[in-house]
Amino acid sequence: MSTVLRIVVMILIVLLPREVLGKATTETEACKGMELLEARFLLDEPDRQKELSVAQLELLGQCGTSMVGIDLTGRDLSGIRLAGVDLTNAELAGANFGGPERHADLQKADLDGANLEGADLRGADLRGADLRHTFLAETKFTGANLSGAKMGWPHAHQQADEQKLTAAQLAAACWAEQDPPQLPSSLKDYERPAGAPSGCPPSS
């Protein structure tokens, strides 16, 4: 976004009353409204990304906006819906996506290269998400749905004890490599049952 356009957007946000900014009744209308412009303005300013609300983040996601490299370190994002959003290289360390009743929807989200150190993903829906090069030290996965999630064995092998990944979660995920010949001590009894379906989608 150019500097001039950013200035114009901010002037409109400050001067126009909220009712004039639009009351979108459909997702299509929302993606054309001032609310989205305001959210994009904050997204484009690294120092102001922390000001983005959960509602604004969800709007950006619904409208197909890339959030590559966004910094949401330590944020409370419990229950957030970011299915299919590009979060490549995002800073999400210590972020809270979990909660007893508010589970985040991160289906098919691209988290490749993201930093999820210490993040709480308990109960999160991560079906089909890309976690192949994600930093997962001390990440909480209890109750998370990893069906079809793309995972790379090397980092999971080293961190599985911390993550407390269950055999069921391992079986449901889509591994970037063959099943490893050796397992972490906490999972030493795990073995993919003969004939069990892989978590990877069938190749076309």
C-alpha cells in the first residue's frame, strides 16, 4: 500500500462515523468495506500489527489476505477462525489458540516456517495444515486434530516428548518422509498398524 493511500485511509477512518464505514451484510460486501481497509493498514505496519483484533484478523483471512510474517507473539487468539490462511513465517510464540470451549479453526492454514514456540494449540482444528518446517518447541497439542496435517519427521522426532503427541495424532498426520525406524522413548510402542490408511491425501 502506497504512503499516500495509507494516509487517505487513516483520514477516512478518523473522520467518518462508524455507520458510514459500512455495515456489511455478506462476506463479499465485507471484503469491499472500510473495515477491511483499516485492517490491511494495520497489517502493513509491523509496529501496529498488535492492534489487530481477532475480528479484524478473521476478516483478513476471510478475504484471502496473506499474513506472511505477521507478528502475533503472545496474543490471545482462542477460538479464532483462520482456515486456509497463509501464515508462513508468522511469529506466534506464546500465542493462545486453545481454551476449554473455544477451539481455533486452522484447517489447511499454511504455518510453514512459523514460530509456535510455547503456543497453546489445545483442541485446535489443524486438519490439513502445513507444519513441516514449523518451530514447535513446548507447543501444546493436547486434543488437537492433526488429521492430514503435513508434518516433517525430524523436528517432531526431537520434540514429541515435549509436545506429548499421541499415537493417534501421529497416525493421523501426513508425514513428509517414510515412517521413521526409531521413535522417541515416549512413543516407543507406537507402530502404524499394517494396512492403516496414511494421513496424506491420495495423490492425483
